[in-house]
Amino acid sequence: MASMIKPLEWLLGRFSVDMGIDLGTANTLVCVRGRGIILNEPSVVAVRKGTNEVLNNGMAVGAQAKAMLGKTPGKFEAIRPLRDGVIADFEVTEKMLRYFIHRVHEGRTWVKPRVVISVPVGITAVERRAVIQSAERAGARKVHLVEEPIAAAVGVDLPVTEATGCLIVDIGGGTTEIAVLSLAEPVVATSLRVAGDKMDDAIAAHLRRAHNLLIGEQTAERIKHTIGSAWELPTELEMEVKGRDSISGLPRMCTINSIEIREALSEPINQICEAIRQVLEEAPPEISADLVDSGATIVGGGALLQGIDTAITNALGIQSRIGNDPLTAVARGTGIFIEHLDVYASVFADDDEG
């Protein structure tokens, strides 16, 4: 029997497309060996309420589902199956992964890829197992887990395998991953549940408090991308926002500016800076000396917030820079891991447990 399994695994591997997956709270990206990033979709699924049946024969996943957020009739709902970087809805996450894997394999359901998936620092054994089981049930042949800061650092070509300290700050949708790395291992690391989603919440709260205007999460995200900033802009910006008046209940529009949005974002940004400070305070002196020269590298969707590097530099006194193509850094890192599984074997989390 064992002699039959090996040829079968070889055959499955021969026709499968091994992939790295950045399974994020806001977006899921898939990187394929030799082809780069071939999928970048919101981590959103539209389902029938009470059944978790995906709408439109599984097609309401990703961008189509995100367009439905806050706009679905009573019997449907668009949901994010991941919260704060971990799986909140096991069944829907599995269906989302299955859809993405099948898209990469162009509908061939019998092939089973090896998959590298990024996970937040310090997730529990139960959360780790949930990720592995979701991927396996979605069609993965073998699942490896790698911590997001390491994948991000590899993705932006930091010297993670050398005896040199480097600081990576990955500001995602649900979590901010902060790590000082050396010799391919985190020396000090933390996962902060303050990131892009909390910034959107802060913007929505400000509009409700200062303008009596209720807005949805998509509108808050659009404000953040359009006029949001962490530091003073050369030219301050304005935009018109539409929502529902919290007093009259009627649709209304108001004009807001980048100064007030920056003030609204100050609390989550200060929390991120304080978490970086705590990580730096725990780093060994020799590594701290390295960081004087190398500074911090910022990646993730939060790195696209205008002036975030300047804000971190001024708060902490170390040079900060935005990593190359920050939104895809983690996904590119998982793609490098899938190409060199043997070389990076020691980096993977304990993915064979359970």
C-alpha cells in the first residue's frame, strides 16, 4: 500500500501548482512559483443567512462579495471570515480558500498543491490547527505555516538569515506584526490587534461624533485611502462624504478634510508606535546597535497611509522606510518559501502538530 502512495503523491505534485498564501483579514493574496502573485482578492464571502451557502455557485467571493458589504438584503450577508488575523468562521474560510485554490488551478479539482500560509506571531495551537485544517479541506496536499513578519522580511529582501538585526513592521487589516529578526528567527516579536480595520473604525467614529454622519466600513476605508495621513501633508486635502444623518435618519453629504482625519487616526497610530517601542526596548543591545543603521521597514496595507514612515521615525528616533511594494510583501515571501521548502524548513511553525 505504501508503495502505491508515493507514486500517487508524485503524480498529484506533478500536476499541482504549489502556492504561497497571505491569508489576511482584509485581503488574500496567492503567489505561485515562477509566476509571482496571480490572485489578490478581498477576504470576503457572500452567503445565505443561516446556511453559510455561498451565493452564485461560489462566485460571490472576493471583490464581488466586498461590493455587497453593508448592502445585502435580509436573507443574505457579506462576511469577513477572518478577524484580527485569525479564523473567526471555520466553514466560510474553508469555502473561500477552496474557491481561491481552484481558481489558481483553473478549475481542476483533483490536483492538490503544497501550500505555505502566513500566520500572525504568537497564534495559539488551536488557531494554527484551524488554518491547517481549513487549507487541507480546501484541497491542499501539505500545509506549512510561516510567521508573517518573517515572510514579509523575506519578501522585501531583508538579510534575515544573517547575524544582523532587522526590524519589520507589517501593518495589515486586522493586526500589526512587529518583529526584530536575526538568523531567520524572531528575537523579539509581538502581534498587535490594532491595524487597518481599527483605523477605519476610528474614522467612522469621528464622522459620527463630529458630523452626526453614519458611514459604512467601505466608506471609512475610502476616506482613509483618499485623504488619510499620519503626518502633516504638504497640501491638506478635502473630500465629500455621503452617509445617513444620525439625528434625522435621512441621507446627507458633508465635507471633511485631512487634518481632522489625521487627528482621528492619531490613537491607533500612537498605539502602533508604542508597540514598536516596547519591542525595541526588549531587543538585545548588539541588535539595537544594528537597528541604528538599518532602521525599520514598514509593509502591509497600512504602509500606504501617507506619512506613516515619518510618524514612526519622529516617534521613535529611528529611520523608517516603506518596503518595496508593501501590500504584497508577505505574499511574495510565502512564494519564496514555497520555492525553497528545504532551505527554510527551520523557519516554519510547528505545522505537523495535532
